[in-house]
Amino acid sequence: MAAPAQTVEGKRRARARRWEHLGAYLFLLPNLLGFLVFTLVPVAAVGLLAFTRWGVIDRPQWVGLRNFVRLLSFHSEAGHTTANDPFFWQYLGNTVFLMLGLPLAVAGALGLALLLNQRLRGMVAYRTIFFLPAVCSPVAVALLWKWIYAPDFGVLNYALHMVGVANPPQWLQSTTWAKPAFILMGLWTGIGGYNCVLYLAGLQGIPAELYEAADLDGAGWWQKLRHITWPLLSPTTFFIVVMGVIGGFQGGFTAAYMMTDGGPAGATTTLMYYIYRMAFQWFEMGYAAAIAVVLFLLVFGFTLLNWYLGKRVVHYQ
Amino acid sequence: MRQVAGKAAAIGAAPPPQPSPGGRRSEGRRQAKARRWLVSALCYLVLSLAGVTMLAPLLWMISTSLKAPGRVLTFPPRWLPTEPVTVQVEGRPREVVEVTHHGHRVRAAIMGVRPEGLVLRELGRDNSKKTPLSLTLSQGERGNASSGRTAGANPAEWVQPDDTRVRRLERWAPHWENYAQAWGALKVESGFFGLLHNADGLLVFYLNSLFVAIMVTLGQVVTCSLAAYAFARLHFPGRDKLFLAYLATLMVPSVVTMIPVFALLRRMSLTDTYWALILPGIFSAYGTFLLRQFFLTLPTELEDAAKIDGAGRLTIYWRIILPLSKPALATLVTFVFLHTWNDFMWPVIVIDDLGKKTLPIGLAHFQTPFLTEWHLLMAASVIVMMPVLVVFVAGQRYFVRGLVLSGLKG
């Protein structure tokens, strides 16, 4: 007699659980739908598109590895080995070059955070000022710096002129100086921005006893920075570097679009801008997808590498 | 705290502090005070210098936006929106200069610029014209002649070898009407759901941006908080695996999804509509993650009590979880709003119609017809930037907290 009662009870419980699960899925549904349609499926789709030739209006045509051969491989011509797509390599170089600003941005953000961390009056006001460039519309920032960099009437060249630089660079119109100009602009927006706030939070997490102990040991400020602050901030630094590299690989679109159109002579075209033009100006969707896949693998590889290296360098408290 | 310090002192090389006579102690205290004062003074100095450097480009933007059209491309550049002081002499406006000659100072009007120099006429104290032509100066080089710098077409002052200095008088003259001009410089035939006809460009872009940013923010708050509640509090098969999938996609760069999403929207004939701007924005793994982390920190007692009272999950979500999560929601709102407001690449890709452009791509569109009219470009830029700066300064607290929350606890 007891057994059937239990099954009835068990059935009811199972039904209740099913209801509960159904309810949970309903909560999840709107977000999950978007997640599937706009993230998960596209990630899979781009992997397929990369093996096709597709000009948007026609149907995608399977071309096997041809896109990747065109992108990554080399051919011999009259004894010279040239890349099938030399632009890709140039733009990859540009992208990496622009990331040279990252160490400067990290150092600047740390320096600023150390100053802002002093218990002094008015620090919130300073923090706000330094953060302002980071929330400015990137398009407006690009326009502003284009005006600052203007070779003849630009205020930067006038300032250089004042301190006695006879032939200031042509900035955005020079193949040599366009990239440093981008880096400088990036530092202006980057130093006081997100990284600095992260460092500030990190600094506030370091226990004061450590510094007190170091003071009693007669440690100078450099020793304290070197042996306490820097190691204990290493998780923050690690995070900033990882995010910086990920962002760096995808960077340069707004600046290139607004300021140089990728020029002069391709000097400021990054991979991101190349993908944009390939897909949305030249409508080579398949090839653009292939570049996007390579970019993704680069980001992924560097993140893994960072992770691996980070494990050895980062001290967690 | 004290224990650690004491131990370190015992281990360290420094001798334990000696009890010193009162005089020496106060001397030492004074020294420490002086040093602290010096350090903070140095801090303020460096911060102020850095702050001025950071602010200078923004101030330059505002200054340029207030200049008269003819006063933008001057060399040397003027730091402030100024204009030459003029006075009517012989029926025409003349620029006024101040002439210093061996310590003697007079005001004069420029009557003409000749190859051999300036022709000036001295002015009375009230700018009334006085004696006729009194001074002719050669248009010499600015500063000392040996540096080889030329004064340019529009010098602020001339210096003569015989210690005569001629300085243009300029007055503060901001042209606020530049903003009105920038506001209406582009005309949009039909924009914002076709409600506005032949409207001012920036007005249309503003409304578009506001509409899109509000929709995306609302949508994301709703979908993400629902999903985050499910991930944080409800039980269902596959929950943790699914959450892991969400986490993994946080690392997928947007460039990867860009092309297929565009293709999909095009397939559904949604490109060049507001849907293309809103739909992909309202589901985010990041927002879900942020809120889930916050929900997990909330105590469960209230929910248990509500359950005993027979409250359903929707009631708990709506009456307990959401009200308790105001700080996290505020963080999400600031982030999403700011991001959508400033987003550039995606609107560039999916929007063509001028009437549907958001502010950033509208501003980019500005560049073509007003290529060198920097005063208008800068005025438009200031108009685009201002609301964001205001929102930032108002929501700063949440913003900073959100950064820390999302940055390091992941």
C-alpha cells in the first residue's frame, strides 16, 4: 500500500520540479534567445563564412581554404618571395605598432593612481578631470585631435614651434608620424581612464600594515614601490595588459575612419579597419570573415599566452 | 596591526626607537611635518600640471568652437576667442594697436599695411581720432630677429629694433551663435520616425541617439536581470554549463560576430532601421554576468520569508531582488547608456539614412561639408559630448564602482 502512495508523491514532486525548471527557463528565455541569435550562432557562422566567397547579394560559395591561402601564404615571383596579401601583413604590423602605447599607458595610469591615492583634499576633483577624456565621444575626440594635429594651423605644431622645433612633423599626413600621433591621442584618453581607476581600487586594497612595517625597516619609497606596491598590484596589471592586448588587436577603427581614412599609404590602417573595408566597402564578406577568424585566433592565442606567463608573475594576496 | 609592525621592527635592521628628550622629539616631529607638507605640495604640483595637460585639448575645443569664422585659422593661434578691437576712422573700421616707444605708451589705429610697413594714426584716450599720421613702422619679425621665425600673416605684435613695440588690442568675443549654426547646419529631410521634416540635423541625431540608447538600456536591464536572477537563484538542468558558455563569449571580440549579425539583419530587411541598432544591443553576456555576481551577494532571508508567505518567483524578483539591486542596476545603466551613446562602428555599418543616424555617425557626416570649418566642427563636437560629461559627473560613483566590480572580481 505504501509503495503506490510514494510514487504518486514522487510524481507530484517531479511535476513540481518540471514546473520550476520551466519557470526558470522562462526567466532565461529573452536573454538566451538574443545570446543564441546574436552571439553563439554568429560565432559559428563566421567560422563557416570564412571558407566561402560571398558578395552579400549572391549566395555564399564554398571555396575551401582559398581565403586563408590568399591571406596568410606567400608566393615566389622572379626569385622574390612575396605575400599573397602584403596589405594584411602591413596592417598587422600597424596594429602591433599601435599597441606600443600600452606600456606607456600602464605606467602612466599607475603613476597617476599613486598620486591620486595620497590622502589629500580635492582628489575626487582631480580624478574626475583625468577621467573626462575616457567618457568623451570617440568621434568628437578624433575630430578634436585632427584639429590639434593640423600641420599648418594646428596648436601642437605651434607649441613645438615655440619651443624651437624648426620643422615639426606633418603628423597625420606623414607615414612616420601618423602612428605616433594615434598613440599620443590614445594616451590622452587612456591614462586617466579605466586603468587608473582599477589601479586606484587595487591600491586601496593593499593593507597599510605592510607599509608601516616597511617604514620601520627603513625602506625608501622606491623600495616600497618595488617590493610591496608593484607585486601586490600585479593582478591589476595583468588584467589591464590582457584587456589592453585584446582591445589593441581590435582598435583603430574610429581614429582611422575619422582622421586619416587609413592613410597615408595605409600607415594607419589596422586589422579592424581592413576588415571593415573588406566587408562593408568592397563587399568581400567571405574574405573579411577569414581575416576576422585570424584576428580572433590572434587574440585568443595572446590571451592564452598572457594567462600562461601571468601565472608565473602574478602574486595573489 | 600593531603586532605586525612590532614584529617587523624586531626583525628589521633599524634599531628600535629610542626615547628621546622632548626637544629633539618635537624637532623630529616638525621635520616630519615639513616633509609631509613638501610631499603633498609636490603631489599637487604634478597633478595640477598633468591636469592642465589633460584639460588643454578640451579647452581648446571649446575655445575654437566660440571663434569667429575668420579667426580660426590664424597663425599664431589665439588661445581665446578674441577679436581685434576696431574703431571707426575716416568711415571705415580700423584695428587698434598699442604702441610702446621707449616706455611711452599710446593707442593708434592701423590705417593701412604697406610693403614698407604699417601706417598708424594716434588715437585719443576715448578712441577719438587725434593728430594725423604719426608713425610708420616696418613690419618686422616677431621676437628677436635672430631666431628666424616669421610673424605670420596675423601677428599679435611687432617689435622694432629701436625698442618700439606695437601690440594688437584684442577683446574677448565669444561667438555663441556658432552653436546655433552647427545645430542647424545639416538639414534632414525626414527623420525620427518621419515625424520631423526638413529638421535641424543635430536635433534629429540627438533624438535618434536618445531613443536608441534608452531602448537598449531598458532592454538590457530587463533581459539581463531576468537571466541573472535565473542564474543566481533558480535551479534547472544545465545551469552551470550555460553560464560557462556566457562567460566564454565575454572573450569573443565583437569583430567576430559583426559580419554574421549584419548578414542576418540584412536577411530580415532590418538594416537601416532602428531595430538594427537596438536588437543586437539588448542581450548581453556582460550585463548578465555583472548582475548575477551582485545577486549572489544578496542575503536570502528576505526571499525565504516571502516564499513562506506564498510569493512566486516573479514577485520575489520584482519586489525583493530588483529593489535591493539598485546600485548594480545603476552601474549597468550608466555603462550601457554610455556605451550605446558613444558607439560608432556598428551604426556606421548598419545605418545609411541620414534621418536615422545617431550622434556619433551624424557628427562623422558633418565632416564632409564642413571639412575646414573647425569652429562649426568643434561646436558640434561640444554639443555631442556635453550630455555624456554631465551624466558621467552625476553618475560617477556608480561608474567607478561598476568598473571595480566588473574588472577584478571576474
